[in-house]
Amino acid sequence: MNILDCDVLVIGGGAAGSRAAYEAKRTHPELKVLLVAAGGFGSSGSTNLMASESLGINAPFNYMQDGDSADVFYRDIVETGGGLSDPILARMIAEDACARIDELVALGLHFDTEGERIIQRKLSGCTKARSLTCGGSTGREIVRILKGQIHRLGVDILENIRVVDLVRDDNGRVCGALAAAGQDRLLINARGVILANGGAGRIFRHNVNPPTLEGDGWSMAYRAGARLVNMEFFQVGPAVFNAPLKFIIHSHMWRLKPRLTNTLGEEFLPRYCPAGIHPAEVLDLKAMSYPFSVRTDAKYLDIAIFKEVTAGRGTPSGGVYFDVTHVDRETFLSRSPITYETLLRAGIDLARDRIEVGLVVQNFNGGILIDADGFTGVDGLYAAGEVTGGVHGADRPGGNNLIDTQVFGYRAGLAAAEYAGNTGGKPPKPGSMDETYIQPLSSREEADLQKSANLYYSNLTIVRTKKGLQEVLDFVDRHKKNPNLIVGNRMTVGSILATAAHIREESRGTHYREDFPNQNSVWDTRIVLSRSGELDSPKATRLD
């Protein structure tokens, strides 16, 4: 096994990991900071995926003069989160956002403008226009800017490395990580570790995430003793299916009055809309509510698509037909230019071609419970970005995920570097590591993971029931003893997600229990999961 030493290990090469590595090295240039990316640095991770009309980052600059402020921003986070956001972390997002973005601008980031004025847009869950964009490439541009600074400062970079477990010393302190680099095995010793390796969209059959997002960060943190919060809340929404690209359908596309049909040619949305709610109203609301959420009546669209597919009336790919061929090219270019031109480059002309759309897992609100400095409660371990929880509640304002990466990437980078700088001597060496825990998948293991992807998608996404969630838990129980961490991590994540959703017997935000369809004040509390000693089954507590 190859062995490397560093002072601060950053796991993840997206916006959160890049910001954390930059701040750690900027403030403590004497430390050896190592950033490990699961793919190519600057091209992997969900931050670098251009998959929507407008990928925004929120900050209450009030450029549009609509009365935005840090206080208004804070209230939006709490209200959209259904009361389950950590108020301390929500306040930090609201108050620190402008400063973190100003720093990016000073480093060379340019936002969209009209004339001389930077423009801000109003996204889902926001009462004011506070989202700044670089077209559909905002996240990619942030990483590009930070990557240049990281190279300038001398941060070490390792690419195409999959980290699958953390290692601890005899006192339980995290002091490194175990990774795979192709057929090679790698042990990285560190004084401080920052997890910034995102969510777990790839464990589901349909997703709009890059291949590296399999929930490894949650699994390894869970085994190390960290707590996970709000794991039942994650975002699922419509995207292009059966096409040579992954692209979300949202915003103005729903105001173009698309014709949605199943394989029988039926316009099915009306049969899912309750009395008094017109399908046109649902489509209009969907323009301001991309992910499925019970907060608005846009939910009936997602439920309708999901039910049609599960009833066997969907396309072979698992979607439905989306037809806007009644709209002319000029309208597309004025109202949804990025969507139109991106699909056109892929050989799809929305003005002429009917497409397939389906529901995909996109983003997670829950994750590792952190404090104001990204500390996980486990000595030596910090976290930032989508891998963390508490910043967002049952739902989140659109544009908040990117600002989360900058506010808490900044804080975690500073805190981890300070911690590492105060830890004298060489990085502690962990005990011997068993390389058999990272092995290429057998054909049987690959089949099991495919079964899990189908099962998770069917029972953990739009419609959840006690019966379906128990099916997930039973499946995991039959496979959780597999010693291969590639399989074990998938089973651990499935168990955590299903357990949280099984416990919460209500519907709130992105969590819809069909057998408990209403919100219940009894559940005005966050569910926190942790490992039960040496057992793999999650232990649940409530955090008011």
C-alpha cells in the first residue's frame, strides 16, 4: 500500500473542497495541504456539471432594489426549510454570503450583467431576487477561479482518487483516509481532514449527478462517529431522459404550456389534480419550484409523472413525453436560451422534437451535522458543502447550495488548518489497514448494486410509504455484511436514508409520506442518526 503524509487533507474537488483548500493554504502557508478529487480537478463533482438554465448562487446584495437584506434572506431559509434548518448556520449563510462572493469577485469571477449592473434573479423559495449567475456555469466558474489560486499557493493535487474510509488513531481522532487509485491502494496520513465530497445521487437509478457521488462521505463519517441530520430530505425533479446529456427542465419551460403525455397518448396531469386546482396552475407553479416539495401545488406534477411511470404507462426509459413544439424558436431564445441551445447541440430541437422527461435525484439537504466552523464533533474531522446537513431543512431556496459551499468551505478550511497547525509532530500513523476492503466488484456485487439503485429510486424518491421503506431496510440488512467498502458504503447510505424517512411520519418539504400526507407539528424537530456502537444499524435521536 502506498502511503502519503500531509497536514490538511481535503476530500473533494468541487466548490466546497476548492474553497476549503484555498483558505487552509492561504492562512497557513507553512502547512502541506492536499486536495484529492474523485475525478479530474475542475471537471468532476456536481459543481462542475452544467445541467440547467440558470445555476445561481445567493447573496442579499439587493442589486435589484427590491428590499433584500441578510434578515430577509435568513427568514427565507428558515421558512423554506420548514423550520428544520439550524438557525445558527442559516444566519451565517445570510450574513456571510456577500463577503464570500466579494472575495471571489476580487479573484476574477464575473457575474451576468445588464449593461453595467450585475443582475440578480428570484429562484424557488426566495422572496427577493438574490441569485447571481454566470449563465449555466456558475459552479464551474467558481471552481475555475479557485483552482488557479490553489495552484498559485502550492496546494498539492491528486486526481482520480476514490476515498472510501477514514482512519483513526487509538484515541479515536481522524488522522487520514484510505483510498483507491485504479488498482493501487493509498493510505493518506493527515493532521486534519475536510470532507467535501458531495451527496449520493449516483446510488439511484435516475439522477443528474456525475459518477463520483455515491455517498462515500456520509458512510465514512458515520463509521468514524459523526452524526447525520435531515437525511430524509433531498431534491428530486424533472430532467431530460433518453438523451446524450443530463439536463434539468425548470424555470420558463413550464410556462410554455408543455403537453405531457404517457405512452398511451393521454394527457395525464388532470387526473392527479384535486378539485379546484387546474393543471395550468400546477405547470405555472412548477416554474418556481424545480424540486418536488409539498410546499406548493407544483407537487402534483411530480406525483403525476411518478405514478404514471410506476403504473407502467411511462416510456421504456422511465419517463413521459414533453412536447413544446407549438413554441417558436424565437420564444425559446428569449425565455430559455441555455436550455434550447444546450439541447440543440445535443441534436434536439425543442421547436420540432418531442422529448422524454423523467424524475431525477439532484441534491441533498441533509448530511453530516456540523457546527459554525464545519466541525463534525469527531476530533480531526471537518466538512463542508453538500456532504453536510443542518444548513438546509426540509427544503431550501434555489441558489443556496452554492453559497453553502463558499460560506462553510471558507470556515472549514480555516478551522481545519488551525487545528492541524496546533497538532505538533508528524501526522499520527494509524494501525494496519486491510486492503481487501477495497476490491473490484464481482458480477454478483454489480447486480446487487443495480438492484439497490432500482429499489432506492422506487421507494425513496417522490412517493414514500412504510411498506416501501421497509423493503429498502430489508434489502440492506441482507447485504450489509459484504466487507467490500464499495458495496458497504452503498448499503450504509440506503439504510440511513430509509431509516430517517421511516421515522418521520408526516409530509414536509421534499419528504412525502403517502401514508402520512399532512404536516404534523409533532415533527417540528430534526432527526439525527448515529452509529449504534459497533453495530451498523443507525440510532435515532431528535434535535429540537
